[in-house]
Amino acid sequence: MFRELVEEWLEWRSPRMVEREVEVPISPGLATAVVGPRRAGKTYLLFQLGARTRSLYINFEDVRLLGLKPVDFGAFLKVLTEFGGFDVLLLDEVQNLPHWGKWVRSLLDKGYAVALAGSSSRLGLREVPTELRGRYITRLLFPFSFREYLKAAGFEVGRAGSPTSRGRMLGALRDYLTRGGYPEVVLKPELAEDLIKAYRETVVYRDVVERHRLRDVRGFELFLALVERSFCNIFSITSVHRELKALGHDKSKKTLANYLKYLEEAFYIIAVPKWGSGKTPVLQPRKVYPVDMAYLPKGQLGRRMEAAVAVELARSGAVFHYFRERGEVDFVVRGDPPLLIQVTYASAPDEVDRRELRALADAAAATGGRPLLITWDLEGEVSLGGFKTAAVPLWRWLLSREAYKVEWKKGG
């Protein structure tokens, strides 16, 4: 059985893959788990690692591995040695294996480097088995970034200097905001609607309803509909509690807060707390964003821009909040000083809502933060009275996560 799997892997040829921009540390005696939304490309990231190292890939959803027991571990080691040894073991869906933590720990003790992928709800740091503590790290993989999307779509990142090349860049950005970044959706756009529906149902029912054994499925579905209605807006547990009660579903606020946490842990939503509250109370209103723009209703490009910024901040590991006093600022990114981000669908100074600028000015005064206006196609400086802020197009900001200066090389 093990010998057959190894021989199949050694004969396997990798399909076309988009190089992912996620660094996965590989070191003997260390386990690294790739976590993130379902269908974001975690298995293909393991293949990418396999192409760089002498590695062995095993999928523990293979029917031939059903019923594995600890007594089979010795046979596994024997086959590894028979084929000359491997530096890295790539274990997919290993959480399906009984006592999987002990298997991985034993491999680490033998000096192997191990990379894992699978159900993120079971591979996250909160769920890691005790025997792996201190020898286990995670790396987050989201759907394609804009840079990765350009690669997948066949564009080369380049300088968008001329009107024609800038128009191509904006067209690519519009497509990205509309389709989202799920790899299969990007590569098979004709199936986009069906795929996104299937992804949503899998996350909701397998990773939330089944995993947490929710009995009132109808009540949870109503709660989920209210969450989705609030995408890119403030979501209040207290308000939703009243609304559900009026519909005959009298859930406690604690239960509703748990529902929201389950959706976060399943990587369906990003819930953003308010700035300046210290330790965030469980019931405090959050701004909620989908983990991919494809989950938003059709149209609404301004909301899609804001969601793309939220996802990119989460991808980068930033700690961020929203700001709300007399006005609202979309994001406050923690730092010294903090970065204040307002997102607007504007291509000229007179298209910027003055209320958004006043809110940005108030937040800058209150936090000492650096203001930034992320726009559709406005670049330079925007002012309101004595207040000034830099403006940068969304495409440039998305590409500047690694390098601010980019080149657009397709067709001038």
C-alpha cells in the first residue's frame, strides 16, 4: 500500500500551477501547516513545495489509507527508507488519521520536515495536538492576490504609464474584483457561479453546521443571511438578536457571537473590531467582510474595492480596525504611527465624498495616524481645507505590498 503510493508519486507530473507568494518554512523537525479558506489552493501549494525539494506527497483521503492504525507506522518508515529517504513529507488531509498528532510528532523526531494541508478548522494553532506544541507553525493561504491573479490570467505585472496600458490594468482589476481570487474560478470562469455556490455550501455546512453540531440549522441560516446582508458594513449582535427574535428565533447573544466566531474560524468572513476600545468585547459591533469578493452580490464595485483591501490586509498579517466617531474610516492599521485607509470609487478629486475626507481628517487628529485614500484611478494628493492626504489607485496599492514601483509590460 505505502510502496504503491510512493511509486505513483515518483511517476507523477505536476500540472500547470500559478506560483503562490506564500513562504512556507521547511526545516527538519518542524511541522508547518498551510491553513486558509477551502479551495484556496493549499494542496497545490504543497505541490509547489514538492517541486523544490526531495519530497513525498501523501493524501490521507486516499481510500487505500482508510483504517490506518499506529501499528502501521513502522511499515510507513520502512518504505520511506527503501526509496532512499525524503527530505520533506507533504501530508494532505492528515487530520483524517486517528492520532495524527502522534504520527507527525514521530516523523519530526526522525528528523523529517513536514508540511501539512487540510481542514483549516482542525489544523489551526488552537486545535493543534499537545504533542506538537512548540514544533508547529502555520502559514495562511488566501485565494489569489491581485499579483497572482495577473499571473493566472496571463498578464505580466508592469508599468501602467500610457492611457492604454493603464486601461488594461483597470480592466484586469475590474475582472479581479468581479470574479474574486479562487484559483479554480479564475481558471474556469464559465463555472464561476456554480463553484462559488458550492464553496459557500461546503464551508457553511461542513465547517460550521456539522463541525459544531448545530441543531437549529434554520436559525443559523437566518443569522448567516443577516451577516451576508451586512458585508462591508457594521454588524451588530444586539441588533441581529432583536431581528431574529422577531422572526421567532430567540437565540442568546452569546450563541450568536459563537456563530460569528465559527464563520471566522471557517475562513468565510473577516470580522473587524472597532478602534480604540481596548480589549474588544464579544458583543461589540464589527465590520464584516467576505474572505473573497466573489461572495458579494453582483455590481457594487465600491464595496468590492473595500473588501479587496480588507482581504489584502488580512493576507499580509496586519492587525486592523475600523474607526467610527462623527464619521467612519474604513481601516486603521496598527503601527507607529497607525495607517488610516479610506476606500473610494473615485477617479478625480471632485468625485471624492467630502464626508469621507472629513472623517479621515478627524481620525488622523484623534489617532495621530497617517491618512491614505485608496481610489479607483486618482493618484497624487487630495486636500480639504488644511487637511491633505495621499491618494493611490487600488491596483497600485495591491501590487505594492512587495514593491511600490511596478511595470506593466503587456502591449505598452
